[in-house]
Amino acid sequence: MKSAEYSSRKAHSQSVKTSDAMALSIGVLFDALTVSMVTATLWLPFFNIGLGLNAAALSGILVIFRIWDAITDPVIGNMSDNTRSRWGRRRPYIFCGALTTAILSLAFWFIPESLSEASCLLVITLLGLVFLTSSTFWAMPYYSLQMEMTPDYDERTRLNAWVSAVGKTSILIGGAVLWAAGSSVFADTITGEADIVKGVRFITPFLVIPAIIVGITPALFVKERYYDVETKFQAKEPLWMSIMETIKCKPLWILIAISFFQMLGGMIIDGLGFYVNAYKVSGGNISEAAHIEFLKKAVMVVSGLSLIPFWTWLAKVLDKKAVTALLLFCGILGIFLSFFCMRQDMPYLQLVPAAFGSGFASAVWLILPSMKADIADFDELETGKRREGAINGIYSWFMKLALAGSLGISGIIIEYVAGIEPERICQTQEVIDSLFAAYLIIPAVILIVPLYFVWLYPLNRRRMKSIREQLENRRGSV
């Protein structure tokens, strides 16, 4: 009887309250409304198509941003691990970072057009360094908080099902903003062509308050699991020691490899998709291309949301490794189908491969964060410390590097491989063919790589059960 009662209490302690899961998952929208909007969704459409800035130079700026992240991510992750306050070690940063980042995100869209191209690029670079530092003060503690919500192998996947559901709606937000900004509502009064600069400047001020609300929600309503019983009494760890211990964590590097190449390939597709629709499918009609991209995002959201229960169940029946491999395969299949479905005479046929493309997003939001939390337990067994901030700092930098790399590759393809001229409504057939070939081939090759690293990943269900038992014998069940 006592054993059954203990098991019941233990199972309850492992579960995450629905209210906590909702409060945490809402925070995902903050990233979509701020960092993703600036450095991905609107970056090339606004600055390249809208303002005519060099696409390769814009991609180079993103590389600078990632170099800066290489410094700030581990530093702020370590600061979060070492913080001891009455509100915990994550929540104060999440609250303050949400306020400053949301406000700073608006400044990008109102840089004076009277500046020379060189001056404009310089201003964007300096502003971006401040903006990304602020966003890191939010992101490192937030994703570290996500990692420590539950110690249970399968409960982590269930928690991330909530995060995945909200994460998929964030895809729709980006598509909706791009569609609205490129719509005929903001057409140039003289030429009648869509004015994406005018559209972005009208829409983005309305994103600031919602961004602040969703950004501070985790800080206000989510409690830190380990703080009161363990990490409040944990000795602080110097940055250099934290980095050295994190570097030694082999499963982390395998997960980074899986995530890096998955993110790189998937985001190249996302970055070039608007251009392919604009010049191949829509014949230079920016408004129509933005509409199609929005519909693709909507299909990805609907298909992704409908399959979350299935993927969650399958991860419990099989293993996270197997589900990750299946999700990657679905994404690669979507690229193959795009060869047949992206046609000018049937523009909406591409919604079919878009449904398969939702597999990329499912891997990012559902499975990979759960695997990252498993690595935090492995790391605790090795080091005797809860170091979610340090682990997330290294992991996050590579994800940002993948994002920058995808936009960098996209910029090179746009500027040099295809040779797109933004001032021209219709591109030559040679340009369109080069663009479409790169859109299909480069991501497909990249996305084969993570399948190999999935096979190498060592933390399966059996291994994690053993780790969990050893941790509970050491520190109890918390």
C-alpha cells in the first residue's frame, strides 16, 4: 500500500500542470514576434526587396550577429545558472529581457531611407548587436527553464507537445505578417506595385505589446522546479569551468549536429521559398507570392497540429531517435515533391509538399527540446550540477549559427548563383531555373546529414531510465 502511494506521489511530481505547460509554451510566441521576425521572416524581404540593400552583405551581417552570440550565449547562460534571487535564477532575466527586446525590435523598420547603403548596413549591424544581447537575456533563461520542468523521459515529450503546438502557430504569425506587409493594401500610389517597406512599417508597431505580454508570461506564472530544493544551495561555477565541462558532454555535440543540419536545411527552404514563389510561380507578383507563402504556413500549422498527438504517442511507443528520423524523412520527401508541385499554372499545388514540410517544425519544437532536457540529466550525473543554462548556451549558439548560415547561403544564392535583380519585376528564365535548382538540391543534401547523427545519439529510453535511477539515489526524486 505504501509502495503504491509512493508511486502515485512520484508520478504526480513528475507531471507538469496544464497551467504551467500553457504558460511556458506561450513564451515561444515571443521569439516569433521579435528575433525571428527581425532576423528571418522580414530580414531579406524588407532590406533586400524593399530597400534594395545587397543580399550578400545582409547575410554577412547575420554572420557577425552569430559571432556575437558565440560570446553572449554562454556568458548569459552561465549568469543564469549562477543567479540566486528570491524570484529564482531564470525568471528575473525573462521578465526584463522581454521588455527591452520587444521595444528594440521596432527600431529596425524605421531606419531613415536617406542614409547611404553603407551607413544603413552599419546602423543595422550596431542596432542588431544591442538587440540580440537583450534577446539573449530572455532566451537563455527561458529555454533553460523549459529543460528543467520535469525529470520524466516521456513527460518531457508531452510538455514539448504544448510548446510544439504554440510553435507551429508562430509559423503562421510570420507568414501572416509577410503576407499583410506585401499585400496590395500598401501598394505604391504611382506604380501600383506592393510596397513591402510601407507595409512593414505600418504593421510592426502593433506587434510590440503582444510580444511583451507573451514574453513575460513564463516569468510570472512558471515556477522553477529545482531552485528551492537544490540549485539555490548549489555552488556557483566560473564561466571557464562551465564551458570546459559543457564541451566534454558528448551527447550534447551529437544533438547539436542533428539540430544544426536540420535547422540549416529547413531554413534555407523557408528563406528561398518566398523568392521562388515571387519569380517562378507568380511571375514577379510580390503580393500573390506573399499570399501563397501564408497559405503554405497555414497548411504546415494545420498538418503539424493535427499530428502532434500521433508523434507524441509514437515517441512513447518507439523512441525519440526513431521519431526524429521519421520527421526528417518527411521533410526530405516534401522537397522531392516540390520539384513537381511548384508550378505557375497550378500555384496552390505546392501546399501538398508544405504539409510534409511540417515535419521539420515538429522536430524542432517537439522532439529535440525533449532530448536536450535528457542531456541535462546526463550532465548532472557527470558533474553533479544542474547546468541547463550552460548547456542551452552552447546549443543555442549553434542553432543561431544555423539560422545565420541558412540566410547566408540564401543571400549568396539570391545575389550570385541566381543573380536576382530586385528592381526587376520579372527575372530571366536562366535566373529562375538557377534559383529553383538551388532551392531543391542544397537543402536536400544538407538534410541527409542529421540522419547519420540520429543513429549515433546514445540517450535512448533504457539509458535515460538508468540515469534517472542513479540521480534519484543521489539526490532524491525532485
